[in-house]
Amino acid sequence: MSLIEQAAKRLEQLRQAGVELPPDDKPVPPAPKHPPLDTARPPLSPPGFTDKLPADTATADRVSKPTSKSVTINLEAIAASNLLVPNGARSQLADEFRVIKRPLIANAMGRHGNAMANGNLIMVTSALPGEGKSFTAINLAISIAMELDNTVMLVDADVARPSVLNMLGLPPSHGLLDVLEANSLDISEALLRTNIEKLSILPSGTPHPRATELLASDTMNRLLDDMSRRYSDRIIIFDSPPLLLTTEARVLATHMGQVVMVVNAENTAQAAVKQAVTTIESCPQKMLVLNQVRSDKTDGYGYGYGYGYGSKHET
């Protein structure tokens, strides 16, 4: 008996035994020797479905968004240079800057009633180089950062002779000029967060052959306006070029709510002071700070300060 005849006989026996068999015209297909290749693949997502969770998207955004760089200031080193440090021992210098900063903070935060336009933008300048403006700007920024309710950004806008990073013992870094060169209003990548709580620094940036033009550009004007509005809860201190050497400080002054002019009490000629003051007449509030004031308590000169405050409406 052939194999076909044996199979037919077996099927007949199954039918007689009551086993249900498929119709003869639809034979059972043979089982594949190997599973389909795509059985090992994961199931496809239905149209419109994404397997990325919202948290993944947020994480990706955080990674791609520029963040500020953190730097560490050696507090012991700057204290040895007569700069203020948080939680330092009480000193005459610290007390003097407490007096200097009070009206500046009040104006910046609108505590006298009417809010001052750009009151949170404060320029520290001088008539001539070497009068202590950078020393004053740094100490003022640190003193304000020690307040409970204020944060501070210190901007080194003296692009011709930047000194803020050097005085704080920090290496050169991208900063203001790089932002202006890129025609950008985003300072996040150039901003330095420090280990002094509430104090950040915007360095002068990479030296540029047209630095003075960049500082007087429309981009700078837009950046100042943007900083004033975006950081309305933050006080921004600008270490500016001297008023009588370049025109950039005078341009900056037109955007400032307040100007602090530092004068070397024993060396700066009165005529130079008067000429410098006339260049910032448009600024609503001006403070005159006398550096190197002779003190009866010490021999010679120290970092003693005298100060006066006025507005453009006063004679």
C-alpha cells in the first residue's frame, strides 16, 4: 500500500471515529520550519503615538538650553586685597558700603513710592583712571549681594581695561563683547555664577578691535533695555570706563537709572570732577563717592569713603 493510500485510510478512520476535520478543499497548511523574521521585533506604535514621555522631552530641553557657568572666588584671597566678603568681620569699609548702598537699593526697588525708570541699572564710573571705580563696583556688588532680598549682577563694561575678573582671581572668560559680537540678547552662556550667593558676573569678554564701537552699538542699547526689564528684581552694577577718556561711559549713562561717580579725594582736580559731572546730567540720580579720604583715625590714607547724593533737578 502506497503512502497516499495509507493517509486516505487513516483519514477515513478518523472520520468514522467522530474527529472533526477541515474540508478537503482547504487543507491544513504545513507549519513553517522557522518563525517569521519579524516576530522578534517590538510591536509598532499606532499612528500618532510616541514612546517618548513628556519628562524625556523636558530633559532634552534642559540639556539643549544654555546654562550659566559656575566659578569659585577665593574669599580669603580677595579679603586680603581689602575686598568685602560675606560673613566677614565687621569693618569700617563694610559699614561705609552699607551707607552707600541704601539709597541705591531703595531707588532700584521703588521704595520711595514712584518706580524709577531703569533704577536697577547702576553705573560705577570716574572722571579719570586710577580713582578706584572697579574696587568700588566690586565692593558695592558684594555688599548688595549680602542683602536678604536682592540679587546682583556685576557687569565689567570697561572693555578697554577690564579688571573685575583679575581682581577677583578668576581666569578670562567670554562675556559682554562676545554677546554683542553675536548680535544677541542672550547672556546666559556668558554669565558666571559665583560661590557668593546672589552674585553673578558678566565679564567684559574676548578682546575685540572694535570694542568701543560694540559698546556704543544699537545691540548694546537693546541689551540694556532687555536687562532692565527681564531682571527687574535684580540690581545690575556696571563697572564703566572713565567719563573723560572715552564716550562709551556717557552713552551708557543715558540708559542708567543711577550713576555712582568715584573721585580720588586727594588727587583728582576739581575741574575734572565738574567736567565729568556735566557729561552725566541726563541720569536721574547721581552719587559722588570720595575714595582715599584722609581719616583722623589712621596715619595717612586708607580706603575711607565720603559720599553725597543728588538728582539732576538739584542745583
